[in-house]
Amino acid sequence: MNALLEIGVEHLPARFMAPALKQLETLAAELLAEKRIDYTSVETFGTYRRLVTVIEGLAEKSADVQKEIKGPPAKLLKDANGNFTPQSAGFAQKNGLKPEQLTIVETEKGPFIYANIKIKGEKTAKLLPEIFTRLVTGLEFAKNMVWEESGLRYGRPIRSLIGLYGDKVIKFSVAGVKSDRNTYPLSSFGRKPIKVAHADKTYYAELLRNQPQPVLVLPEERKEALIKTVSNEAAVRGYLADLDENLIQETVWFTEHPVAVGGDFELKFLTLPKELVTTVLKKQIKIFPVVNKAGDLQPYFIAVRDGISVNQSEVSDGFKKVMSARLSDAVFFFENDKKDGLAKFHEKLKNIQFLEGLGSMYEKAQRTQKLAACLCEKLGKTQLKETVDFAAQHAYDDLASHVVYEFPELQGYMGGCYAEIEGRKDAATALKEFYYPLTSSSELPSDEAGAIVSLAGKIDTLVGNFLIGQIPTGSEDPFALRRQAFGAVRIMLEKGMKVSLKELLDTASSLYPAGTQDKGLAQLQGFLFQRLALVLEQRGHNARVLDAVSNWYEMPLPQIEALVSALETVKTGEEFAAVLESAKRVCNLLKKAGDVNENVDEKLFELPAEKALYDKIQEVDASLGCRVHTAADKEAYLNILKTYGAFKEVLENFFKDVMVNADDEAVKNNRLALLARVRRYLTQTVADITKL
């Protein structure tokens, strides 16, 4: 049999919906497991006015369970006369047994009295009131309200409850609201109840869909209807709707029956930068822009209302008035910004603090400029120096603009727009994409200058935060430093930048004033290592192989990826596996020996196996030459790693024929020195293979 719970609420914010439904699903599964009720599936769905849980295939009763309960020590079972003691008799009575039914069980702490009891299952219908009540009250929201005497804290006031088991109503109450079988139509079409006859998802969804004013209670159905109605409204005008995925998701959660309402706006607003217009439309008014096939903005909009009505033109006029007012504000801010210009904004940065104790954004811009210049030199991109210098100097200027003050999400983009207006189109893209990537996996700056400036800004931000001990812990990351680190690593890796993290961090930290108190900069290396491992994993590598790259901090990131790829290729080979086992044995022996030097004296060799191992070291060292220092791609590293196989036979013979801990101290130390040479080669040449 199925069960259905509907929590009818006042208008929940769109951002509350997905987390609430996820919580409902998880909590329902937990409660059913706690009550030992078998079921086929749990599904949650709904709208901003109704949170619904459907449980299918519920067992008629909870499962019986056999339980062992530990009691007093066995010595308290009976007294000296063979009678049950008060302790054992009381324990038996407490668990519904006769003393004769108690058993003795041997445990780690000795024998104890145990009661073996059978807990009979209860009827599901009897357990559901508690389950439904706990499902309702167990939800947590980002913000809560209190509206009635019981003081229940909830995202929005509860106005109705449905609890059904099959076709029967499950009686319970929360916050003064009693359960029944009544749901309600769209909020703008009255409160006449709609009776739900029985607990079935398909029936329930069809019941609401077939109302005079349909309610699309299934989110996937609502999304499909939304995309269709918005697209059709754009097609009527001969254009396309800008179907922004974030806006689609948000609209799905603040409608029950999305209906598109089209309209137009004044051509003068198209003189504004495209992203400024679309930000006003999408973020402030929650309406869809209209574009042509090339993606150019058109003077139309598509709003979405809840339900169908005969007064669509009036609704359209209402949206147009609101939009015109907001866009007029944007025009005012933009025109004032154009009068001020980047130079004036740059001066205003002196009054904007970066981080407490680390000066202003003006000083941050200076550091970013210097670090970007160093990057240009290290990367051999001196032809970009002028563009990079300008972009880095003005990267933060738009933070002092009127537009970015009103629309923070346009930071960077507006700086690029103002650069274009001032004739610096060469730096416009770098400024617009300064904050890229906006997520751990989104697009990177598209040009070289932009990548260099963006990287410089991110590294300065990371160094500054770690210097003052502002380090992310757990889920707390108020300055999005994980995203900044992800971005920095991805830029270096995917743009093929031949510079190490050590060079970058050393340069960046040197740009901070002397005497800046260091509270945690040392932790930044490990923080970046974690991000590098995750990025490599995203790119299809085994992140654990990175542990073997001992000097990763001093290597360019593309070089690290090449070495990781080479290690992944060779580590599964039989010959390499044999060398790996021998290498671990070498390291274990040396670890026990303590401090060991690498000064080997051939005169102290007593066995051919010692000489053979020594000769192999000399031979491999000579063959490698400078290849270790010039290796940069996978093929070069593969060639180096293949030389490790040369140690397979000589190491096996050495451990078979040679007793390392000889009685003669000099011979013993010489053998340890020989192994120390082997260890250095196998763990420091390009990687520490013992960590594979």
C-alpha cells in the first residue's frame, strides 16, 4: 500500500525548495528504517506551496525483531540458596520475561545475564502519525518564521496537511493544523478544497493537472512546460529566448503553472552593455531576455506568471513598467560611471579595504600588477607586458563604480566595458574575464593576457588570506578561497604555464610589506596540493599518484601532469612492480639504520652483488645525464622511469647474496651507503616510487 504526505505552506522562497525536498526524502528513509517498515520507494516533489512525499509499497506492519539485552553480571543470577536474586528477577520482569528465561553469555568482560526478547511489529497505520509528524517538523530551512503559539520554527507558515495511507486519512497535527485529505488550487484562484481520494503519485499529479487552473506539481513537468511556453513566446517575435539554466531552475520553483508573458522595451536600453541589461532582467526581475540567432540582445522580454488569465496585456504592461524603471536606473549609473572613468575609480580604491591589516584594494592592485609583470618575464611573454600591466593595474577599478555597487555580479565585466570606452580594447577581454573561472569547472580566461592577470590576482588573494590566518575550515569558506585555488591551478595547468607554485608564492609573499605578521602561509602549500590533486582527478588521472611526485611544489604544473601520466603508465608493469618492492625494502632498512651517508668505498666490497649494484648506479647516472633536468613531457619521463627496471635483477641478487648488517661495522656502513645511493635514485630522481 502507498502513503502520501503533503505539507501545504505559504509561499516558500525558490532557494528553499530543492534542499527541503532532499531532506524529506532522506528523513523518510531514515524514519522507515527506524520503525522497521519495509517499502519499495520514497519520492519527493512539489511546488513553492506544497511539499509532497509519496512512499510506495509500504508493508502492512513493521518487522518483528529478536533482541538481546545485556543485564547484570552472571554471579547475580542466583543466590547461595539457588534462588533468583532481586537483580535478576527485576531485570527479567523489566523485559517481560520470567527469570527462568534468562541466559548467560560469555563476553570479553566475563559472563553476563542476557534477556532474549522478541519485539513484535506494529501496524503501519498506527506508526504513520508519528512518522508524518516527524517528517514535517524535521525539516530545516536557511531562515525560519514563528507564527503560532507552539513556537514551531519553519520556512513559512503551515496552512494545510494531507496524510493518507491508501484511501484512509492518517490523523495527526502540527502547529495547530490538523491533517485531512484536502489540497488547494493556485493561490490566485481561491481556497476551494480539492479532495485527494487516495495515496498514488500518478493519480495525485493528474488530479492537480486537470483542475480548471492546472497545477503542475511535478518539477520535471513544470520545467518542460516552462521552456516550451517561453520558447514559443520568443518564436512568435521571430527570435530565441535566452534560456539561462539558473533562471529556469529558479522559475520552476516559484511557479505552479508557468505561463509566458511577452513584451518589449525601449530601444535606448540596448545602448547599455549586454550583460548589464541581462543582469537586470534575470537577477532583479526574473524575466528572460530575447536574442537573435547570433546571440545579440533584442528589445523584447519574456516574463512568467503563475496560471492563465484573460488580462495578459495588463500583466505585460506591469512587467514593462518595472523593467523600464530598473533599466533607467542602470542607464543613470552607467552614464555617471562613464564620466568618472577608470582613473578616478582607481583612486577610489584607496578607500576600499582589501583585508584587515593588509591595506586597501589600491595596494592589492599594485601587488597584482607587479606579480603579473613577473609572470610575463618568467613565461617569456614580454610582448604582452603593456596589456598585462594595464589590465592588472585596473583589474579592481570597477569595484568603485556605481554599476558594480548595484550589481556586484558584474565585477570585472564592467571594467572591461569601461576600458573599451576609453580605447583600451586590447585589455578589455582580460578585464571582463579577470574573475574567471567563476566555478571550479567553468570557462577560463580566453586570452593569454587575461590568464596571466587573473592568475596574479588569485595568487595574491590566497597569499593575503593565509598570511593573516584566514584559512578555510570545514564548510566555512567566506572568501571562496577554494574556488580561487581551483582557478589558479586550472589556469596554470590548462594554459601550459611553465612556472612553479613555489616561484609564484615566494614572489607574491615578498610583495607584502616587511613585518606583515605571518599566521598561516605555510599551510597554503598543502591547500594548493589538495586542489591540484582534485583538478588532476577531474582530468582523468589517479590523484593518489601525485603523492609520488616529491618535488611537485617546485615543478611547473603541466610538467607535473606529464610525470603523473608517465607514472600511471609504468606502475602496473611487472618489472616496475618488482623494483617497487625492492625500493620499499631499501627504504625500510635505511629507516631502521638512522642517519646514513652516501660515501661508498669500492675497496670494502666483499661480494660480486655489491659491485654489480654499484656499477648499475654509475651506469644509470651516466646514461641519464641532464635528461632529468630537461624532462618536460610524458615521453621524456617514461624514458627515465624505464631505467628503474635496470635495478630489478641487481637488487634481487643483492638482497639474496648480501647480509647488509655485517659484523664488520665498516662493511655494514658501506653497504648502507650503497643502499642510500639507490634510495636517492628511486625516490628523488623524478619521483618517490615507494608512494605508489
